[in-house]
Amino acid sequence: MRYSLRFIIPLVIVLAAVAYGIIPLVDQLTLKWFSRDIDIRAQLIATTIEDPLAPLIRAKDKTKIAALFGRVTQDERLFALGLCDVAGALLYKTPSFTGPVGCKSLEHGSTIMELPEGALHVTAYTLRDEAGVLGELVLVHDMSFVQRRSADTKRYVFYLFAGLGVLISFITVLIAQVSWRGWVSGLRALSKGEGLIRPLSHFATSPELKPIVKDLRELIRDIETDRRARDEDRIGWTPEALKEILHSELAGEEVLVVSNREPYIHVRRAGKIEVQLPASGVVTALEPIMRACSGTWIAHGGGNADRDVVDKHDRIQVPPGEPAYSLRRVWLSKEEEDGYYYGFSNEGLWPLCHIAHVRPIFRSADWQHYVAVNKKFADAVVQEAKSDDPVVLVQDYHFALLPKMIRERLPNATIITFWHIPWPNPEAFGICPWREELLAGLLGSSIIGFHTRFHCNNFVDTVDRFLECRVDRETSTLSYHGALTAVNHYPISIEWPSRWLAQQQPVAECRVAIRKRHAMPPERRIGVGVDRLDYTKGILERLLAVERLLEMESRWVGKFTFVQIGAPTRSSIEQYQRFEADVRAVAQRINHRFGSDGYEPIRLLIEHHDPAQVYEYYRGADFCCVTSLHDGMNLVAKEFVSARDDERGVLILSQFTGAARELPEALIVNPYNVDQCAAAMNLALDMDEMEQRDRMRSMRGLLQEFNIYRWAGRMLIDAARMRQRNRLVQRLRDSTTPE
């Protein structure tokens, strides 16, 4: 108790000093608050009676003025009313208007007069009508109630501090006694030679240290949050910045990327092997990252010359001529490719997730191939991993089962799965016969990423609907079979600056080259669309919008051509075959309707184009049209913006793309509204250069800051945090495990 008093006595002294300093402050604040309240009341009273009082003053009707004053002073706080003329003489007053309050001693405004019987609040208000100033209305309020309220407040403050003193004293005594007993028992044990070395878990479970441990954990969490905010605000995200993250945050850990599509395809043409770059948003995004980080990219080898260039371990160093990372190719049989890729992935999951009015098809045989191919890629990951805890980036809907398979064989791996396409709502996803297996496979990930928060919420809702899983919506984490998975949104972007710009001619020369290539006059206006030939991209709706534009604005007939670049894709699927036929038929019909000798309003280019060729079209067009019916992000929109270093050109962008949330300066359209899309095309063709520059400059500034290196950096930083946390938890577990 003697030691406890050493805490209590200073505490009581401090509380008394605080209370002594606060009580006068309470008086001042109380007086200020109520004075302001009275000012407002006085203003309201004066404004209210000004209109009925003005004619009475002009008529000098003292009886009615007295009656009006009598009604107003029925308010218990309004002590008296007086009326002074412009010369300062008192004309009318209530009986209580006595004492030192006079007209000549007042100025317009308010003041407080201290009298022996109490304080009065006096307000002077100038009365006017249409003819001019009538005089001064003097309102006197009794402030004795303020003194009563102030006394009550001081009493409550005293009781509050007295209660706090008792409570804190009790807690102080309790903690002091418990701590003292804990330290004494520890010293006794040391004096006996016992427990010289204790496991870390002892300090985490000791009752006297639990509050300290809790505070330390909260402090660490706050520091991590602040550090991540600083990292995300890092400016100048470059390949060098990404390498720095790998070395500083991940200590140079190896990075493995798994995707279905490979970044470089080797094809044999005319007896020679050529390198082809696929038309893929995934490749566009990830290839710059791998060049910056090195590591290994594991992908399906689909080129007819892919086997001819790999070593005995099915690896090849890429890019050709300046190797920066390894490409490990996985071989699939014709049956596996048909079932896993064309079947389950693209006839089942693709239409299911895009909700693009195409019925998903699920076959048991396709599912079996999907499982088998995911296992084959899991084998490749384990073979390529040089340690038991690599960082694995799993890409897209082709590998929903892969995270769990990797986790079972490399339990310490940090697995980041990025789902590049939309995630539907639980009702739509519930169509899939193997929904539980897909969700359980994805929850083998450490982190699951989507383009938008909306897709994250849909995924969390789906897991909550179909699995027995603990969901923490505040932190967006899922606990499944004791393992935690974070669900975050990482809006994907592109390389900045794009390496394809280095090979481009100036914009003016690109414009001339494109028109010359297609035998168009130099003044021809051009719009461009660049897509894989997929029914989710809104290509048919786009062509119908061109037709509607020519219907509404006949001035563009013969002066405008829309160039649609369509890379063939999944041509073995019947739905895609029909779609290509529909696109060709619609383009032919519109060309027949509005075309003439030497003029086609729509120019279809259904063939593969390298990125350098695509960028030339971006730079030579007047606008780019992206009208996806449903899309995760759509990098074509961002590529067009990055290509326009002249700060010209207009982007027409579907509201159903993730990019629409990041690029509001584009002309945002509903692709199902053909009239709206046609109007946007007309607006783009008529837009002046000043507005084009303002819109394009804003979008380019955003892409420069939020580029592909920032996208990858955020995921790797989160992975590093998770690895550090898991390793700490493992050390804690090891320290508590008995030998």
C-alpha cells in the first residue's frame, strides 16, 4: 500500500490542479455560449416585430406599442424592451426598463452590464422601413440563469474529476499490486536458479504484460498501415523501383509467374522460325514486370515451333536478343487443350463471369481436363521453385484450382492470384456445378486480386454463400480451414512509357502512313477499335453505332472510316465462329449501304497485328472506341492514351469496363445504347484541339503515376507484409512447442 500511495498522491494533486484550471475556463465558455445564444434570440425577436412595429411608430400609437411590447416580454428571459429615436431619446419602454440602461449609453450591437442584482445582456437593433431609420430597439435579457447554469456545470465538473480520481486510483493500486507480485515471483525464481531462459510465449501470456503486448501489436499494425500508405504514394514507379522492392521487401526472393498464354510464341513460317507477340492483356501487363524482376514465367507452349527452341528442361531465355528472365513451357495434348482451355475455361467460366448473354456450357469431361492441367502446372511450379517459399503470381481463370495445389506441396509459398476478368454475383456463379471446388482452390492463395472493389465484394459474397468460411468484411479477409486469404483490388495498368513508342514515327507521319496504306485521302477522318474477336468486346454494337452515325450525320459519309482490328481467337469454338461471321456480315451490309467506289465506311482487319503496328493505328486515328459489354479493366483504352504523346485524340469508353472508373475524362457510353455511342463518335470528330488536349493530358498524368510497376509493387509489398507476419507467427509457434 505504501508503494501504491506514491502513485495515488501525485495523481490526486494533478487532478486537483487540472480541475482548478478548468473551472474558470468552464465559466468563460458558459458565458460565451449563452451570450451568443442570446444574441441570436435578440436578433430573431427584433426581426419578428420590426414589420408590425414600424407603422405603429410612424403613427405614434403608444397604446398599441405598449401592448406589443407587453406580449413580447412575456418571454421569461426577456427582461425589458425600450425604443429610442434617432436622436437617442427614449420614446417607449416597458415598466422593467430602469436602471443604468439608457439610449445614449448604447451603441449598435450587444453588451453585458453588471448590476448588484445580477448581469443584464443589452442588445441595440436599428429599426428601418421603406422611408428610412425609425430608431433603435433596445432588448434587455436577464442573465441570472447563466450564473445558475454555470454553478451546475462547475459542480458536475467537480464530481467528474472526483470520480475519475477514485477510478484511476483503484486501477493504479490494482496494477501496482499485480505487477509487484509478478516481479517478486520472478526474482524469487531467479534467486533459486529457475527459469533463467523462458520461451517467448511466456511474455505474451504473462498477465502483467498482456496490456503491453496488446499495445505493441496495435503499434506495429499502425506502423505497417503508415508504411504501406507511404509505399503506395511513391512517385516515379519504374522498373528500378520494382527491383528495389524485391530486394528491400522480399530480400531478392524468386518470383514465378503462371499463365496460360506465353509472352513469346515461336512459329514456323516459310521454313523459318519467327517470334510472335500474342494479343493478350495479361501478357501486355506482366511482360514488363518480368523484364524488371527476372524470375521464371511458366506458360503453355502453343506455338508450332516452341519445342524446337527450348532446352532439355523446356526452358528458353527471353526476350530474344536481350534475355531478362526464363520462360518455362508446359506441353498439353490436343485433348487437354480442348477440354481445359476451349471447353471449361472459355465455354464455361468465360461467359459465366462476363454475363454477356451467352449461355455457359459445363461438361464433366472438360472439368476433368481442367483439374488435370492445373495439376500439371502445379508440378511445373514445384520443379521451378528454388526454395520452399517462392512468390508465385497465378494469373486468371484458367488456374482456379492451382493455388490450393501449390499450397499443399509448398506450404510456405506466398501465392498471389490475380483474376483478370470480372467476378459475377453469387447467383450467377452458383450456376457452375463445381463452384465449391473452384472457390476452395482459389482460397489456397495468400492474396486474391481483382481490378475493382465491386468484383472483390462479389467474390467475398460468393464465398460467404457457398463455403463454411469466416468472413471479415472490415479487413476483406477470409479464413478457410485455418488459413487466411486477403482479397484486395489492384487496378491493372500498362508500362510507362511504353517501349513501343520508341519505334514510332511522329503522329503526323503515322496519320499519313495509315491513310496511304488503305488508299484513303489525307483528310479522311478515322476511328479505330482494337480487340480480340470476342463477343464480350461489343464489336457488333460498335459497328451499329457507326451505321447510326452515318444515318444521323450524313456529312460524314465519304469523309469518315472506322478501322476495326480484330485478332482471331478461340476459333475452334462454335460460338466464336458464329460471332466472326456476324461481324463480317454486319460490316459488309453497312459498307454496301453507305459505301461507294473507293470508299468503305468500315474497314475490317481480322488478322494478328504486332504491338508496334497497333500503336501506329492508335497514333494515326482521330478517336479510339472501346465498347466492351463487360470487362475487368481493358488495357486497350490505356494503350491508346499512352500512345498519344501529342495529347490529341479522343477515347470513347464503355461504362462497363474497369478503366471507366479511372479515366472519367473519356467519353463514357453505354454500348447497348447505339444512339448514345453514335453521338459520342460525332462529338469526338467535332471536338476542338483544346478540349482534346485537356482530356488527354489528365488521363496521361494518371497513367504515368498508376502504371504497371505500381500495380505489381503494391501486390509484392502486400506479399512481403504477409510473409513477415507468417514467419513471426511460425516463430511464436515454434517457441511454444515443447521439445
